[in-house]
Amino acid sequence: MTDGATTAVAEETLKGGGTPPSRAPSKTLRSPWTAVIALAILLVALFPVLSDDLYYQNMIILAMVFAVGAVGLNIITGYAGYISLGQGAFIGLGAYTVGICVSDIGGSPWVWVPVAGVLAGLVAAALGVVAMRARGHAFVILTIAFLFLVQLLATNWDELTNGTGGITLPIPTWSVDYQYWPFYYTLMGLLAVSLVLSWWIRRNKFGMGLVAIREDEDKAATVGVSTPTYKILAFVASAVFVGMAGGVYGYYISFIDPLGMFNILLSVQIILSLLLGGRDTLWGPVLGAFIIEWLNETSNQEFQGGNARLLIFGGLLVLVVMFLPRGIIPTANRWIEWWRTRGKAGLAGERLTGIDLRARAAPAREAAEPSGPPLLEVKGLEKRFGGVRAVDGASFAVPEGSITALIGPNGSGKTTVFNLIGGTMTPQAGEVWFDGQRIDGKPPWQRAHLGLGRTFQITRLFREMTVLENVVAPLQGFHPRLLGADAVSGREARRAEDLLEFVGMRKYRDVHASALSYGQQKLVELAQILMLDPKLIMLDEPAGGINPTLIERIGEMIRELNAQGKTFLIVEHNMPFVLGMCNPVLVLARGQTIASGTADEVQRDPQVLDAYLGEDFRLEEPARA
Amino acid sequence: MHKVFRLLVVVLALALMAAAGCGDDDDGGGGGGGEASGEPIKVGASLPLTGEFSEPGKAARQGYEVWEATVNAKGGLIDGRPVQMVIKDDQSNQNTVVADYNALISRDRVDLLLGTFSSLLNLPASAVAERNRMLYVEPAGGAPELFDRGFKYLFFAQQATADHQGDLWAEWVTNLPENERPKTAAYPTLDDPFARPALEGIEAILSDAGIKTVYRETYTIDNPNLDGIASALKARNPDVVVHGATFEDGVAFVRALRRANFTPDMLYQTSAPSFGDQYSGAIGKQTTEGIFYGVSHTKEATTPGNKAFVAKYREMFGGQEVPEDAADAYAAAQVLEAAVKAVGTIDRNRQIELADWLRENEVDTILGPLRWDDAGRPQGEFLVGQWQSGVPEIILPEAAATSDEIIPEWRPEGAG
Amino acid sequence: MTEFLQALILGLLIGGVYALLASGLTLIFGVMNVINIAHGAFLILAAFITWSLWRAIGLDPLAAIFALTPVMFAFGWLLYNATIRPIRRAPPAASVLLTFGLALFLEGIMGVIWGNTSHSVRPEYFAQSFEIGELFLPKAQVYGGLVAIVVLASLYLVLTRSWLGRAIRASAVNPQGAELVGVNAVSVAALTFAIGVASAGAGGAIASVLYPFLPGSHYQWIARLLGIIVLGGMGSLPGAVIGALCLGVAELMTVTYIGPEWATGVPYAFVFIVLLLRPQGILGTRLRQDVATA
């Protein structure tokens, strides 16, 4: 069935096409855009020398300011998925820093531009600390409030900012012959540096963690990503160069006041640039910024008013969100991919065959004997949602080296217990001990670093990442140096490929997770947590929703891993699967552990039968056996 | 298909709405009378025709256009060449105003520049002109900060900078006989670069004369909690209230005082009372009795050329009112005209000569004679107006006064 | 003491109007998980229409509510179906950006039609007040507050007593479940959005008498309303009322004791303090999505 040639073509297809682009921006560089980009850079670099048109020089200067803003915004919005409507505030902060330093301390404005960057970074870090508590809508509201609050401070803090009167900066002292060149080339330099930063972040562990946060923040935490640290660093990275560009911009405009510098339209222009050009791409924000600024100026020159700016920005925002949600570059890439791969599409079906079912000979084994001291111990755990007691004093232990099952009827609190152990939720009372440490106060990523890995009832892979990226995403620890490490280093890639080989998914390494079937996702999620090299693996319904052959495969893998020394805690409804493999079996009902023991003991326990409404439970067994 | 259709519908709808809106904006500029001949001299300006400052911006454009028509009817600016105004819209936006003046200088290659409206926009715009060594006479940017930068090409074509707007009135108050002189004063103001300095200037003079400040607060246009302010004023009961305001909040403030049933002995407002019938209509004719205000121009003024200006304005734009901002713009253009005619050049490389001439000479305008210090600050005094029997009158300086009586207090229950 | 009481009364009166405006916003959020950034723009639009009616035919702004509510309802319904409905399955961020775009566009339209200067509606009673001893109660505020209470009460009746109200509440609690029992979530969402916009219309008519407004005022209004619903707990109607009264009083206290220039900052301070101390707000649990989804 799978002769070599077909497989090769299929793999080729899977690697190159059929999947959405924008895996990593570096890929974009190698695409047909390279020549276009090189030409554009050359053109922009030479423009002031070739033409003395101040109108266009001014337009490019402003476009570059917004481009720096959009490249920065891309780090938190494009990579980490946090929408900010307050990015323009950092332009204002930078401008004010330069303005205040020049008028109160003196010196050339250029000297203070780096200070502006530092200040913007500090403010961003502070905002990041507050924003740790806000996601989604709350975060958007926070960024709006932040922008207006900073504007209000600039308006009312007269002693420092001169209020609405604003601050005037000295006009440039260099010869008129050089026009605005120093502004122009400084901004070009800043844009280049921020692009390098953006590119660097995206290709290393830092960027990978941010994308993991964007795709699924809770999941990211459970695979060891220290989300607050990542987010705060991302805020800082997104603001520093914007602050510097703001400083240059303030000097260029020569006048700084709260209305102009913290105008929400600056933020709109930045976010519109990013959305139009394309989130999570390297050049999208730059392309967007140039288009928007050109549109802005042209409409102004052509239409002569009519609140044109608001109509264009507002209308464009509506249109982009509705009809071009991915932005220009990703959409264009898609078309190019489609053009290239048209006619080859039929081969996509190939990937579904031949892999899942590959039998691996592994001897069937009896349920493992419980052994050793408890690796995980739960004491008197409680969790209430409003008036509902989801977990009500659950206590149990998972012996080291065991395959422990946690069963119970629907709504008995199994998944909540998992969430409490994994750290996705915090209990109202009770203790969780793992490997001799009390962990119930620790955040999820620290639990992961200690050796606790878990899967989710409904698989939660990072959908926009490839299979390989998904598997290398977990982090076994945290160290600043780690952030700078390559996203996928050679050693990791080899280890990840071994794990993928183990679960039988190696051929899919470059496929996007969103393209996998449900069963395949389960396998990848298993490989993903194995990357953490955990001591305890918690599986939430590993056999749920997949075909019998695959259930068998997963059972084999669990035994094999157990033989290698991994401890398992499994929540499962498939009784034959559980009873054939697990010892001890813990039974949870109404949030309490009502029984524990071997499969046989538990099955005979009247309390258990009662909890399961008796007949259903007994009927289920012969049906599946 | 469905999606494409929806896109079309949305785009069409947006475009229609936008087009419906933009329809009423006609083009700026356009040639004036045909009496002058030769290649036109291009005079460039950017004004806030849309956005926050659009009302005064549009009035300023009318002022420039009246001047354009007047000059061309007289046979052009110099060498028999007519004037052609090139007016752009800066949308009340600082980025745009910088872009506009850059475009005027390098793309439209205008010969001369005129200023924009409001200090906020003139600050960045004047820097562009200074950088390009172009004379920059501006009609409406009185914030003192403008003139602290040592610019050589910048001139303000009103009687005084904002911080001196109320000098004449404040001095009149301090010179009142001891028993009529107020003892306490309150200074609520809109946070505005024109209103605030005006109030600070007045407060400096009044407090030097021993009039105690009992209230000084700033509010923003977004959040004019005027009832709260009126209630606070009532509790402090000042003899005189000096209010820094634009039109709407000025009106709303007077009505808030009425609601709180608080009547200070004297009430001075910036800007709002100079809006004529609009003002008396909004607060009620009788309520206006005795309210003081500062103003740069009235249509009744006897300054040279004012009658002709008022007539021309009414001919071109109709209506009875002549906006102060149109007069200010006209005066700025008169200043430019005087300098160009005296020096006899529009050469872009010789504009420093125009500036030097202005520094040394006095120019007659419809606002009265104007002269400047080295930094372009005007050295004159604003007029003081007062509403009397439902009509705005000029009471100070005496030379320009239209009424020889000064009502010593605010009488919101009406005259008599 | 008089000053304090005066500020308290003025704050509660304006708070009643805020409550009406915030109720629409919180209702929309509760049912469809959309933060309608254009809510402020809708209310300013209603204020401008009220102004035009008052100018053209001398219609009292409070009477204009009867004309405005159905018009704004229809406008909201159309807008939902034209713009928000097609993207209802997109990530939540999409709706924020979309409504933000709508707000800007509306601001532009209003600027074109009515100009960018301050407007205010000044009916006869605008400059009058009731007096109780030392205290004064401006008639405009009193009437506005009363009308707001009436509209809010009828909204509450609709939500608790009608089939539509039950469907709306069911959709808010459990959209899938509501679908199962025959509630068409999309049309309920459209009606909810329309009701929200209509309430902004009623509130806008009242607000036109209280504060001068210009097209750009919608930023300040949306900031206020967001502050209110964050404080009250997003999606909670009683929370919105409590949050609104708190904001009204806090603003007036700020004007009286700290300075009017800081009044603008009160809603932003609310947002920051609430997010730091009690992210779910006074009566809500939905603000922190991690809690909601985990």
C-alpha cells in the first residue's frame, strides 16, 4: 500500500503545501517576497537622496513611526494574541520623555531617545503586571483605560508636562540642505532593529511560548510555559522601540501635547496597519503601515476634508475584520500556495492511511501491581462554583510506578480534580502533595517543571503550530537564557521525533495541528507531555472519542511507558480499558472519593454500584468486552 | 458568492454614507476677481476645516478668501500679479498640519504662507515654516509657548498673546474704588491652551491687587461637570467669577450658575460672549446683562478698512454675523500684504527681509494697529466687551468703545 | 455638609442615567460576549438626532425618546445583521475591533452632518431647579433620572416577564442549551443588540440635556460605561446599576473635593482598581476568562 514513491510525494505535499503559511516569519523571507522586499528597502533607503520631495519624505517618516509601532504591537497581538488599543500611548510616552528631558535638563533631543525607550519599557512592564489579571475583553478594556489615563496624566500634571499648553522642542540645527534626513535614517534604523528583534523572538523559545499563549494560555501553562514572565517580557519588547520612535517623532513634530500625542487615532493607525498587513508575519506590519499612511495622506490631499480620516480608518477597520481577517501577506501567501499546489490536492488523502494502524508488537500484560510510596497525594480537596460543590473533600494517593484510574459517574468532579492538581484551578481548601512537595500554591508551569504532565479531556493542541512545534513547545524549566534558545534546536528536534515515532506520528511532523484527526491529536498531545519527561502523567479520557484500534494502541503505550518507570493517573469512562490495566482504581462521586482498590474490589463495592446507578455500569462491561 | 455580495453591499453602503457626508465641502481656493493679471502669486495655508476646530477653521478660510478677493479687486499683490490661495485641510490634526505645510512648500511651491488656526496646530506648523525660512503670519495661536522658541519668521496677528487677553479688564477691576472693588475671585476654566493662559494672566493682576482667589479649577471638554462646579462656587461665594470657556461650555456654565441659583457680582468669560445672537439666544437675552468678555474684533469697529471687510464678507457669505475668526484671518493676511508691499518681494530666499520689516514697523489692520517684539509677540491690547441691554458693546479701550457706560455687575434678572 | 449632600444628590441623579446607558452595554456583553465599543457613538448619535428634532420642531428631548427608541432599535438590528452577525464565530477580539471601527465611522459621519463643535439641547427647564433648603436639584437632571428609571424598569420587565426576556437570559447562561429548547440564538442576539442600541438611544436623548456633546465625546462615554460594567461585573444588569450609581457619585465627589479635571479619570481608575483587587467586579464572575473557561 505505502510504496516509497507515493509516501515521498505525500510527505512533500505535507511539508510544503496544504497548510496555512506563516509558520515562522523566516519562512516568508525565503518565499517570492524576498526580491520585492529587497527592492522596497533599497528604494526607501535611497529616496531622500534621489528626490527632494519633502511631502513624500514626511509621509515615509510618519509611515516608519507607525511601522515601528505596528512591529511592536505584532509581538503582543500577532504572537501572543493580546489585542491592545493603547499601543499609541508608547509613542506619546517616548515623545514626552524626550520633550521633558530636553526642556528640564537640556542637551540634544537625540541623547534622550534611548531614555525614551527605557521609560516606555518600564511602563510596559508595569502594565504587564496589571494585565496578568486580564485576558480577552478585560485586557482590551484595560489598554483603552491605560491610554486615556496616560493622556489624563499628561493633561493634568502641569508641573511636568505643561498640560494642554504642551512642550515645544527646539527645531533642528543642521543645514536645510539635509532636509529631514537625520529623522528619516534614525527611524529607518529603529525600524530595522525592531524587525530584527521581532524576527529573533519569533524563531526562538520566547516566540514559541508566546504563540502557545495565543493558542491556549491555560494549556501553555500546563506544559511549563511561565505565562506571566513571557507576557511581561513581550510587553516590554513591544514597547521599547515604539518609545524610541515616539521620541524621534516628538522631535520631528517639534511640539508635544496630550491631545496629539495620546490621540486614540495613533493607536488606531497602528492596529489597522498590523491587521491589514498581517498578524504574526515579519513584514505585514511594515507593509500595512506604509499603505495606511499613504491612504491617510492621499485622502487628505485629494478629498479635502469631510472627516475623511475617521471614515477611512473606521470603514477600513470594519472591512478588514469582516473580509480580510488574516491580512494581506498571509492571504497572499495562501493564494500563492494554492496556485502552486493546485492539481496536487488529491494526494492529501494519502496521509490518513497506513500509520495509525501500524501494529507494534507488545506483549499484553496484566494490570501493574501498585508499588512504592505515593508520588501524588491529595488531601481534603474542595472546590465550589457558586453554590455547587464540584469537589467536596476528595482525598487519595497515587503510588509511584502505578497506573492509577480515577473513575466516577458524569459530574462527579473528575476533571475538576485534574484541574486542581494541574493548577489550572485553585482549590478553596485542601492540599496537593507531589514528589514530597506541597504544590497546591504553585502555578501550573512550576508543577510541570516538577514533573507533572497532563492531557485534556478535549485535546488542546496549539492549533496554528506544526506537530513538531507542538511537541517541542513544552519547557522543563525556566531560565532567562532559555528565551533566546532556538525554537526548535537540533537535539530537541531529534528527541521530539523519537517521541513522535513512539506514538506513531512522525510522518506528520510538519503538518499543522489543526489538520489532524481527533485521534491523531490525542497521540500528539501524549508525545507533547512526554517531552516534559514527567514523573506523573495525568490523562483525561485517553480513550474517549477514538476508534477501538487506537484505544488498544494507547493502552500499549501506557503500559510501555509504565514499564519504563512513568506513573499514570487516568480518568476514563471506558471500563474495560481501565479495569484491564489500572491498579488501584479510585472512585469519585459527588466530589468525594468513595472507594479505592483493585478493579475487582471496586466493582463489587455496593456504594460504587449505587453511584453508577447500578445497571448501566454492569451493562456496559459485557457490551465492550 | 454570498461573501462577495456582502462585501459589495458593505463597501457601497460605507461609500454612500461617506459621499453623502462629504458633499457639502467645497474646494478651498479658487481665483478671485479678474482685475489683476499675470501669473498668480500662490499663498498657502492649511486650516482645520474638519475635526475639532472645524468651525473656527472654516471661518478663517472665509477670512482668507475675502482678502484674496479684495486684493485681486485692487489689482493684485505686487507687480500686478493676482493672489491665489492654496488652502489645505489639516483635520485638526498635528501630523496632518505638518504634512500639509511640507506639501505646500515642496509640492505646491507656494510663494507665501499664512498660518493655521489654534495654538495646537500653529506650534508644529510654525516650526516647518521656520525650518524652511518662510514668513509665517498666523491669525489664531496666542499661546505664550509659541513665542518662547526664538523663531524669526513667526508673527501673531492679533492684539496680544493669550496671557494678556484680559489685562485691560483686570486693570479696570483693580482700579475700581475701594468699596466697589471685589474681594474674592473664582477661576474655573476649560483646559484649553487659549483659555487657560488668559485666566492665569487675569488672576496674576487681580491677586496682585489683593483680590483673593477662592477657587481655581480646570475641567475638560469631555467631562464638563458644570453642576458640580456651580455647586462648589456657590459654597465659596466669590465676588467675581472669571471663566475660561469656548462657546458650548460657556453657555452651559451660565445656565449651571442659574440652576444653582448663584449670582456673583461680576462675570467675565472668554470667547463665548463674543458669539453674538447665538450667545444671547442660548442663555436668554436678559441673562446676558452685564457679562464681560475679551474680543479681538467687532463688526462695528471703526478701524481702517473694517467697513469694507464687513461689507465684502456679507456679500460673499451672507448673514449678519461676521465671525471673529474670519476677521483675525483677514488681519493676518493684511499683515502679510503690508510686508510684501513694503519690501517688494515674494522671493522665497528673501523672506527674512519681510520678517525684519515687520519687526520694525506697525501695520494697520481691521483689528487696529499691530506691532511686534523680536519674537513675534504682538504688543497691543485686546478689546473688552460687555453685554448691555441684549447687545454686545465694546467698553474698553476708550478709543474703540461703542458704549460709554460700564455696568458694574452681572444682572441675570435683566436690565433695570 | 451641604456641599457633600449636594454632590451626592447630583451624583445619584446622573448615576441613574448612566445606569440606563450601561444596561444596554452589559446586556449585549452578557448575551453575545461582545464588548460594543460603539455604544458611546450610538448614544452620541441619539443625542444629535434629539438636538436636530429640538432645533427643527422644538421637540422636548425627553419626548424625543419615544421617537428615538424604535429608530435606534431598527438601526441596531440592521447593524447587527450587517456587521456583527457574519463574524459571530470569529475570535472575540474581532468583535471589539469591528465595533471600534463602527464607532470611528459613526464619529466621522456625525462630524460631517453636525460638525465637530459642542452641541447641547436646552429646553425651557434647562436652567431651572427645584430647591430644598440649601440644596438644588436641577430639573433636567431630575426629569432625566426619572425617565431613566422608567425605561430601565420597563427593560427589566421585558427581561423577566416576556418570552423574549426568558430567551435572552437563557442564551446568556447557556447558548447551546437555549438552542436545544428552540431558541434561535442568532435572532435573539440580533434582538438583544437592537434592545441595547435602543436603550443607548433613550439614554442619549437624556444625556443631550445634561452635558454638551460633540462627535468625539463618545470616547469619554464609552470609557465611563466600560468603567461601570467592569465595576459592576460584566454581564450583570444589577451590577451595572450599582456600578453606575457608584460612578456618578464618585465623579461628583471628585469634582467637588479633588478637582473637575480629574473627574475624567474616575472610570479608568475603576478599571485598574477592579482588575487588581476583584477582577470579577461587584456582582459578576465573567470578567476573568480563565475562570470562565477552565
